[in-house]
Amino acid sequence: MRVRLASSDEAAVLAAIHAQCFTEEVWDAAAIADLMATPGTFALMDEDAGGFILVRAAGGESEILTLGVTPAARRRGIAGSLVCRAAEVAAAAGAALMFLEVNATNNAAIALYKGLGFAEVGRRKAYYVAPHGMREDALVLKVAFPLVRV
Ligand SMILES: CC(C)(COP(=O)(O)OP(=O)(O)OC[C@H]1O[C@@H](n2cnc3c(N)ncnc32)[C@H](O)[C@@H]1OP(=O)(O)O)[C@@H](O)C(=O)NCCC(=O)NCCS
């Protein structure tokens, strides 16, 4: 599968993917286009629009702002390819590391990131509001470049 840079003209496509991945948190096309217009921010998608990643690279660091793969396209390596390619793009922009926040209950995403060498460096208590109204912790994960699949 091929992964490529997405343009802000494709924000509606990215928003449609996002809506299939996150039920509590809706990012519409305008919100995604605004983020993509922020300096240092870029989006990558797979050529079949099964998934996308939004990353900001600034000040020698990079952050995954969001990552999602539609349910029908999961477990085919799309997310892994998106994160690896995003790390290359961020490194080319001067970043030496990448970090992200992930819900501490999101076992699929945590397995993905740990398999790419990310390690837990912090925990934000009660960071997310779950559908049932309970608060859930966020883990802060970080990796130094280059990524090495473990
Ligand atoms: C997490 C998510 C991005 C993974 O996307 P994906 O394209 O299916 O992931 P990949 O196929 O690249 O998986 C790579 C590895 O991650 C791990 N993984 C992925 N999904 C998993 C699951 N449901 N359960 C356990 N491990 C999982 C596995 O180690 C997998 O390798 P394997 O398939 O060889 O076992 C996707 O499930 C998703 O969009 N979820 C909803 C949104 C979300 O949670 N985004 C991340 C927010 S930080």
C-alpha cells in the first residue's frame, strides 16, 4: 500500500475517515483544514483513503495530532506505514523525536505504538471523557528517531 501527503483540499476525505474512527470527538473538514494550515503540520493518507495521520513538527520535535484507519481497512499495516512515513517526513523537517497522547484503554493503538518503539513517558489523569461520562487517563508516548520496529 502507498502512503502519500494529503492536501488541505482533501480535508473532507480526512474528516470522513476521522468520523469512522472517533465517535466522541468530531473533527469536521474545516477543523482539519485549519490544523493543516498551521506551520509545520502535515497529513499523510493511504492511497485508498483507508486511513490518515496528522502530525505537527516544530522545534526539533513532532507530535501525532490524530491517527485513524477505518474499521474496514484495519489490520493491514496501514497505521504502521502512516506512522513510519510520518516519522521520515518529520525527521526531514528537523524533528529528532515524536510523541503522542493515547487513551490508556486503547489497547490496539498502544500495541501499534509500542511495536514501533514508542515508550510511555507520562500519564495525564482523567484526560478523556468516555461515552459513559467517566474520565479516562491519557498515556504520553515518545520515541526517538529513527523508528525501529520491535
Ligand atoms: C489503532 C489503529 C490506528 C490501528 O490501525 P491499523 O491500520 O489496523 O494498524 P496496523 O494494521 O498497522 O497494525 C499494526 C500493529 O498494531 C497492533 N494492533 C493494531 N490493531 C490491533 C488490535 N485491534 N488489537 C491488538 N493489536 C493491534 C498489532 O501489533 C499490529 O500488528 P499485527 O497486525 O501484525 O499484529 C486503528 O485501530 C484505529 O483507527 N482505531 C481507532 C482510532 C484510534 O484509536 N486511533 C489512535 C489514537 S492515538
